Amino acid sequence: MHTLELVGVSSGYGGKQVLHDITFKAQESAIYVVLGPNGAGKTTLFRTIAGILEPYSGQVLFDGADLTRTKAARKRINYLSHYNAIPEEMTVRHALDFYARIEGGDVDMVLSLLDLEELQNKKVSDLSQGQKKRVSIAKVFLDERDLYLLDEPTSNLDPAVSKEIRDMLLRLSKDRIVLYSSHNLYEARDVGTNLILVRNGKIDYFDKISNIKSKEYRVGIKTTTDISKIVDAKLGDGGYYVLSVSTPEEAGLALKKLIENGVLVTEMRQLDNPLQELFEGRHDQGSSEKEGLN
Amino acid sequence: MSGDQGMMIAKRSVSLSKAYPIMGVFLALLGLLISSVSGILRGLPTSGIPASSAGGLDITTALPLVSVALQAFAGIVFSTPVLLLFVYDKNNGVLEYFLSLGMTQRDVYRQYLKAALMLSAGLVAFAVVIDIAAGLLDGMNGLLLLEVCGLVVAMTLPAVSFGTLVMMSFSSLQKQRVGSNQPLGMAIAVFIVMPAYLVPFVVPPLAFEIDLVLAGLIVVFSVLMYLASSRLISREKLLP
């Protein structure tokens, strides 16, 4: 079990403060999704934790060791910038060799893991953006670390590769802390168990995603018959009957009622993403625990 | 970062741009040619050419000293791809990656400086060997040959060091991250060796001594620049 703790961290560029007095404690092996609008300070947060930026004040502690002062502690981190950071004049294999010489690791293993074997003798400059991203991610998996800081790891990737990456991260997160930023709220909900919402350089929300309470749940139901007379649902876009309820339990009761009335339900899903509401500031502030906030 | 990092950067630099190394070799050969002309002139009848007079211009001594300045310039040009790589690595996030390993900004500079010195040292070694061979064939004065070879080393390596540090500093000190003031560093490095072109013609009797003082000054500037680099330049200026 590892612990990442930020205590009163302020940081920025050239004296211009971007992060303001950030405090949180991640003490569960899990994927922490970092969300926030453009310019909110997500990348600055990653760079400060990775020791790239020296905080103006505060401490970044990983298992009690100050990451801003201890080089040994820094070796326990794997950081993926949203820039690819690959020498583009090299071939894929040479680029990964370059990083393996610095940090160690098995190049053949990551070539196979990221399905890069066929590309290994191609110059990085000749690859597509998505392929470059795969090489960049391969670099992160060269060697296992205790803390992964991944700034938009799945941008530019096709859905199949994105899913593979997410599956790898889910496996990794069983005994490690993974901080993962994304602009895709559906992906964030799929992959993350915890959420760090950054807004204007401050932590706006820090909690489990499952604890996010919506003011209203809209549930889409697909059936073979008209159900509008059984439950209070109206036919909407995509052939779904849309049911508005105030708790997930109410949706379960509606389903039970439909089944009791002999309705064949072919699909049922939540139409709104609670992260969307949170992102847009529409979530129920009062009902969610705001642990470890600054 | 391991000790062979400088070598890796040097190799990457050359693979990024071959035009500069080719131009550097060309300039070094030009310098050697000018130096060798003195030997040819020495073998010619001197009527009409004021070959030597007390305190006056001796063209057979002046030309090898002029070639020193040209070879220092060749060294700067030869190692310029290191700077191009530095800017390129800054823009694509490689320098950010180095910082994430726990390197300081000075550690980063040192690796690129080492690479520039490795490249120029290779060119200097090549030039010195050719200088000696050509000098011996030409029958150049042994002391002059020694002075020329010594000056090539003493002036080229500090000039490259100074030029590289100035160029890296310019790339980091400018306000705009995507600015492109780096070539100014090269211009300053070329400017600082400029007196070495003129001294053999203006004050021939003191040319060697003045060149040595100049080389010493460049060493001092380089060391000061290196020591000041991490204070002058913040880490975030190495980020893309």
C-alpha cells in the first residue's frame, strides 16, 4: 500500500502561481482520474509531483519521502508527459533502447506489449501521431514503478489501443497509485475509481467516483413494447424510453415493475455521466464527501 | 544519467544535421590550406614580398596564426547540431523527461556541453594531426608548428564551450518559449574569436601572446557562464 500526499503545495512557472495551496492524500492503490478544464492546472500538478517543477511552497510526499528533495524517491515514479518525448530521428527500437539505457527495462517486452514489433525498425518521425503515442507509452512500461503519473495517455489513440492501455493500467493499479488525466469523461468513468477535479489551480473535488451524487438520474430503457403507461417514461432519442428518477434505487424499482408486467427489457443504461455534471459544476455539492480538500 | 550520455547526444546531433559537420570540416580544411600556403610562400623567391622585417608583418608566420581563428570557427560550426538538438529536445519534451529523472538544469546543460566538446575535440584532433603532417612536409618552423597546434586546442575548445553555453542560455532566457534567438549565441562565439583573425596582421610580434590571452579570457567567460547558468535559467524554461 502506497501513499501520495500533497501538503499545501503551490507551484507555477516563472513566479506566476498556477496551483494554489493544494492538499490531498491518496492512500489507496487505485486509478485517480485527474479532470479539469483546459488551463486548470492538471499538467502543472503532474509536473510538480514528478519533481519537474519545484513547488513555491508545500511538500509532495510519497510514502513519506519528499519527492522534491529525494532523488531516490523520484526513481519510484514513472511520468508520461502529454508531449511524446521521443527522439524522432531514431527508429522505434533505438528510441526505446535510449530510454532503457537510462532507466533500465526490457525493450522486447514493451515492443510486444504495445504491439510495436512491426514498427520497431521504422523511424519515429515516419509514424502517425497514434503510433508515436504508443511508443511514448511503451517507454512508461519499460520498468515497473510504484507511482504512475500519466498526462493524457490515450489522446490520439484508436479505441482498441486505448482500451488495451486502460486494461494495463487497471492491472497495474491493483498495488500502485496511478494518476491519469483525460478529457474524455466516459473514459474517466470507466477507468477511474477516484476523482481529482482541478479547477483554477485548486482541488475542487477529491473522492471516489461512486460517491458522486446526481440531482437527477436519467435512465434509458429499450423494450419491445410501449411502457409509457406502466412507468413515467417518455420515448426519446435513439429509441430509448427516458425515465427520470432521483436515486438509482428508484430505477431498480421501475425495472422490477416492468418485469412484473411482462415487459421484455432489451437494454437499460444511465443516460447522463455524473462526471459531466461535476465537470460543469451541476453536481449535488452537499451529498458528496470532500475528503482531503485544501 | 550515465557517462555515455554525452556521446549519445553527440551521435544524435550528427544524425540530426550533417550539413553543419560537413561545413565544419570544410572550414577546418580551409584553415589548414591557409596554414600550408605559408610553407609554399616560404619556398618562393621573396622579391616584392616583405617576408620578414623586425616588428613587421611576416606573412609566413601570420597565415598559420590566422588559420587558428578559422579552425576555432570550424569547431563552433561543427558542434552547432548539438544546439539544434537541444532546442529540438526542449520542444518535444525530452528535456522535460530528463528533469523528471531528477536532473537539475545544470546536469542537462552539462550533457549537451559535453557532447559539443566531444564533437569539436574530434575535429581539433583531426586538424592538429593534419597540421603537424602538413607543417613537417612544408618544413615549417618547429616552434611555430607547436604554437599553432597549441593555439588551435586552446582557442577552439573554450570557444565551443562558450558558444554552446551562450546558445543554450539564449534558448532559455528569451521570454517566448518558441522564440529562436539561439543563432545569436553562435554569432557571439564567432565574434569573440574575431580578434584572432586580425592580431597576426595588426600586431605581428605579439600575435601568439595575444591569442593566448584571448583563449584564456574565453575560458574564464565559459566557466563564469557555466557557473551562472543554473542561477540564471529556471527549470521551467527547459519545458516544451
